[in-house]
Amino acid sequence: MVGSVVEHAGRILLCRRAIEPRLGFWTLPAGFMENGETTAQAAMRETREEAGAEIVIDAPFAMISIAHINQVHLFYRGRLASPAYAAGPESLEVSLISPEHIPWSELSFPSVAVCLERYLADQAHGCYGFHETELPAPNTPL
């Protein structure tokens, strides 16, 4: 899965899912790659499809391995090319949300929460890095 953390005017672009799994929960714009596209192209396409937004990719930001479901989630850091956005067919709504209003208890997936936590920590330090981590299977002791 490939997605993006898109920032505009200090707020982050989030989508409320219109599909299962996790219908009604908030997520970063993300999805599966299509044949013949790069990971950056996939992140831009998914943002266009889910959030009606054109973005500029700044850099790869986080890679989260989730071995128990055979997935890797790759997120890019980006920004809106223009302030236009709108819900696509896979989103109930799309919103630019300030960090203090992120609905943490309503986030769709643990990888989204991890990515946002790392993003906000980097933002607070004024320097963005690349983060690689693994998510354990549910009910696995840390």
C-alpha cells in the first residue's frame, strides 16, 4: 500500500473512508499500486482518487512492515499543489485537519497512526527524516 501525508497551511489532509474495511474511519489518502506505476505515482493517484487533490511529493517518509498481513505501507511526505480537494468515491468526506484536532481514536489503521505520530514529532523538531518500523500482530507482546 502506498499513501501520503499531505500538509497545507499547517493542517493535514485526511479522508473518512466510504469503503470497508474500517468504513467511516479516518485515514491518510492511500491504496494499492497499479501495474506500471512508481510508488510516488501511486501516492499521487490515490490522493487524487480519494481526496480530489493534486499534490507535490517532497520525499519518502515512512515504511511500515506488517508481516502478519503480508503488507508494507509506504508513505510519502507531500503538499497540495493547489488548495482544492473533494471527496472521491472511496471517501465520505475529506478535510484539512489541524494536528490538535486529529481524531486519534477514529483512525482507520495502526499504520496511519504511526505515520502521523512520526510526522508530528518530526514537524516539532523542524526536521523530517525517513522512518522504518514494524507493526506486531495483534495480541503479540511487545
